[in-house]
Amino acid sequence: MPIIGKLLKKTTEFSARRNALKGLDFKDQIKVLSKILKFAQETKFGYHYDFQSILDSENIVEEFQRTIPIRDYDQFYQTWLHRCLDEEEDVIWPGKIKYFALSSGTTGSPSKRIPVTKQMIRSFQRNTIKQFTATADLNLSDGFYQKSFLAVGGSSKPEKKGKHFEGDLSGILKKHTSVVLLPLTKPDAETAAIKDWNKKMDRMVEKAPEWDISTIAGIPSWCIMLMERIIERYQVESIHDIWPNLELYLSGGVYMEPYLKRFEKVCGKKVHILNTYLASEGYFAYQKRAESNGMQLLLKSGIFFEFVPFNRDNFDEYGNLKPEAKALSVDEVTTKEDYALVISTNAGLWRYLVGDLVQFVDLERREIRISGRIKQYLSLVGEHLSLDNINMAIMKAGEKLNVAIPEFCLYANTEEQRHYWCFGTDKSMDNELVMKTVDALLCELNDDYASVRKYDTLKTPASYQTDVTNFYQFMEEKGKLGSQNKFPRVMNEHQSQEWRLFLGI
């Protein structure tokens, strides 16, 4: 085994043993908060909110929450972040921020510019290596660690804007990849720098037989599409005919279950799937135990986490945070409740509302799962339909009817008081039966939905079917093809109008 592979394997085994002995104490979070407050106390944000007084208080968490308001991206940009983009120094983090990640966003939404600092980059690097500790229990082959890691991401060539750089986070991180690990990472620099997604895919397909891949990471839709193209190009039965040593897939960003049938179809043998939770704003969690789908929060990695219960006390019917909303720390949460994630980071985001909803599945282990998005939520007549309900109904309907629905979306029609669903498949199916099944499953999953359907307050949902490729073509038309971009499962009025116009309906 090459020296790099041996080193990575030994590091993984050692870290797995060491981390198994460590707890996940809330004191770790207090230390993180104290550290980032101290580091940023002489910034303009730090002076404005008197970080020194927060640090001197008897209860640093309570004082922090009392002093600083929770803000979403638009609010944070308008009040503070725009000054960083104007090259101002010491605004939210010491010095000038050199890199800004263009967030993935969903189709039809403008990209956000998220600050990336050297401290944040180091956290990503450490956590990426730590994540491999989870592979120690997977019984991977001896040669796993000497094979290559393929990241299906954005362009690795951030563009210079004034005195700072903007680009996909994957590109910024690629630029800072350790020289030691470079030989094991794919694609190569030339391929990674290609901005046109289709051209990049074509290049990766062309290069595929030259690579010996053991691990692939990225959004499921794009990773599976790449493997499907490789299989088609070389007329083979499965991806293992090209990459016989592929043993691990690191999935992130979206609910994996709708893609499982397609994923299994392209594989010739078992591939372990581990979930990750990383975003342009930070590396939040990863799956440490193969027997659990929960992802363990990274409580010691430069991010202080807070959780706002996603209920009527804290959010209005449009998913907007109410001024009186209260956030909880990681030692105050319970299981089986949706929480809006709030973060304060070593990149200068302070009490920043990410937009994701999470649920805790194991309190002792601090394990979570992504349950939805604040804005991807429907409550036309009080049905309070979450993305988690929607994903679960689609998954169960697919299992019950033995059909694959890898892409789908829905939106509300206010005049008709009904939901409209669009199912994306690569073959015809009984659309009416699928819709009837999904509707029934939602009634089982959500009491509010069942009530408004029972009394016909919410009319019978309507549906139509389109080829799955239309979802990707629509994203391409909107300049959102590839990388970390995601199709919106729940569309707002503007998005649904554009979608119907695109389909010509």
C-alpha cells in the first residue's frame, strides 16, 4: 500500500478509537462560543454588541442570546455582510475576508455570498479527515485507502471580484487541498476548473476509466447522473465495471431515499452510504455510525449551534421568524421535533438562520437528521405540511407501488385550494394511483393534513408527470445546473409559474 494510503488508514483507525472514548458535553459548545467571541471582540460587530460584556457575564449563552438578534441571510447582508463585500476590514471577523462561497440555493433563487475564512477552511479540512473515522466499522477492503476520492462539485477556480474571490465552496476548498492528499483526489485540476457543468460531466466521463475510485461524494442527483452517463458511454452493466473498488458514497444536501433505486441500479455490488451535513456556511454534522441514519453534530469545530422550535409560537404561516422567537441550545432540545437551525461561526456569521429544519434522533449522541426547509413548507389552509412529510410519503409510495420517483415538486393553487404535484420519472406509471397513494400516506403522517382533507377544506390534490430530464434542463436554463444546486421540492408562486411556463402547461 502506498505511504499516503497507509497513513490515512492508520489515522482513521487511531481517531476512531480515540473519539469513541470522548463524550459530547455541552461545555464543548460553551468553549467554542467563548473562543469565537474572543477572536472577534475587536471587530466592528464585536464592539457594536459589546462582546467583552458577553464574555464577562455569568451565563455567556444567555447573554449572547439576549444581546444579538437572529437574522436570516437578507437581514445579515443588509446590516453587516455587504460591508465585507465592499472590502471593509474587521467587520464581522478580524481582517479582510478573502473568499466568499456562492451558496447553492434552489432553482429560481439568487446565490448568496457566504464568508469563508482560513479558520473555517481549517475546520473543513479537519472534519473531512475525521469523517473517515466512520469507515473503521464498515469492513472496507485493505486497498480502500490507497484508491481515489471523487468529489462531484463545482468549479475549483473562484473568480476575482475586486480584492476578494467568489466561487463554489467546493472550488475554494479544492484550492486549499493538502499537497499530501492531492494525488488521491479527483477530478484533476484541469477538469475541476471547468465551469460549464455539461462539459465538466463529459470530461469526467472521458477520464473515468483512468481513475481508480473508492469513494464518491456529492449531491445524489448529480453523482448518479455521472455514473449513468459513464455506464452508457462504455456500454457496461454497472459502475463497478469501470470502478471495481468503489465502496463508499458520501451523500449530502438532500434526502437520499428517493434516489436509492437509481443508485442501486447503477451499482454492481454493495456500496456503503454515509450521510453528511455540510453547507456553504459550514460543516455541521456527519454520520458516524453505520447502524444509524443520524448525523452527529460537530460540537467542537468552530460553530455554536442553536435551535428554534418550528411552531406557531416562533414562525408565521409563511415561514418567517417572529421577533419574540426563542432559541434553544443543544442541551435543551428533545427528539421528534422540528427545529430551525441557527449558527454562529468562525467565519463571522452571528446567530444566522440557515433555513434548514432538523430533528434530533439521539440526544445522548447529539445525532440529527435534516427534516426540511423553513420555506419549503405548505400551509394553504392549515395543513402544515413539512418537507419531511412530503419526502416520507414519496418514499413509502415508491416502496408500496414499486415505482421510482427520483424527482418531484409541488405547489399550492390558492384559487382552487389544492396542491399540484409533478412527478419526474424516466418511464410511464399510473399517475392517478401514485397521487392517491401519496395523498393517503400524507393523511397518515400528518393529522392537520388529514383533517383538512377529510372536510374538503383542502381539495383533492392534482398531479401530472414529466420526464425526469426536464428537471435538469429547467435547472440548466436557470443557470443552476450541477454542483451543490438543488431543485425546490416545494415551489413558491413565482417558481411554479416559471416551471409551468417551461413545461408549456
